[in-house]
Amino acid sequence: MTKFPLFAQVVLQVDLPEYGLQKGVEGVIVESYPMTDGQENGYSVEGLIPQDTVELKESQIELVAVMQIQ
């Protein structure tokens, strides 16, 4: 089970120089990748880089808000 739901707003908790991203940038989870065998869950996050997604580990993000889809 993943910690964060789809479409949750999250904030980056670490710098990612390979993407030119700094801690504090916000994005939205668009896909989750539950892992097994002690591996960390993964997420695809949009909004960090225009027109692109970034794959992140659960420990690299923190929940800001959960969007309500109607």
C-alpha cells in the first residue's frame, strides 16, 4: 500500500540537481508504484518540470494536500 493517494499535492523534500530541482518545489502525484520486499514505494509527479513527470521515492516527498475530484 502506498502512503500518498493519486492526485495528492506534494512537496519535494530533497534537492535533485540532476533535474535542476530544489527542495520545496510542489507537484501532483499522477501514478503510484507499490513495492514489495522492503523496497520503497515510488511515484510519478507532475508539475515539478513543465510538461514532464519525475519518478520519486516516497522518502523524497511530503504531503501538502489531497485534491477532491468530483
